[in-house]
Amino acid sequence: MSWWVVLTAVLMALAIAWVGMIALRAASGPGPREVEDVEELDVFLVCRECGTEFRVTRLGELQIPRHCGEPMEVVRRPAAGDLTPG
């Protein structure tokens, strides 16, 4: 086998791998969103069926979880130290 054939095969393999990596990066979409700290807002996810509550402390990409087969409801309550009427 000629060294030209081997060199051509190696260069073709590198070109195919390079194009494949670019296609995979394009298909994967943008990177993860910045995580936002919302602990001071007192936001909860509440199951209306059984009353289970999850406190939301950080938000990235919000995906409402399911509990008892139903989506949980987002509830914002006044902060514990907030005595403002209304």
C-alpha cells in the first residue's frame, strides 16, 4: 500500500470525526441556564391531592414535578418576617 493511500485515509477519518463533532454540538442546543437563588421569595410547589410541599430555593429551568399523578401547583407565601397586611 502506498503511503498516499494511508495519509488520505487518516485525513478523511479526521474530517469525518470533525464534522460529526460539530453536528453533535449543534444538536445538543445551548448550555445549561444560570441558576437563580430564590430562597428569600418563599415559593413552594404544593400537591393539591395530598398536601405535600416542596420549597423552591433555586431556579434553573423550571419543570413542574408531578405528585399523586397530577402536576404540583406553584404557591408564593409571604415571608415569615413579613407582617405587611394584604
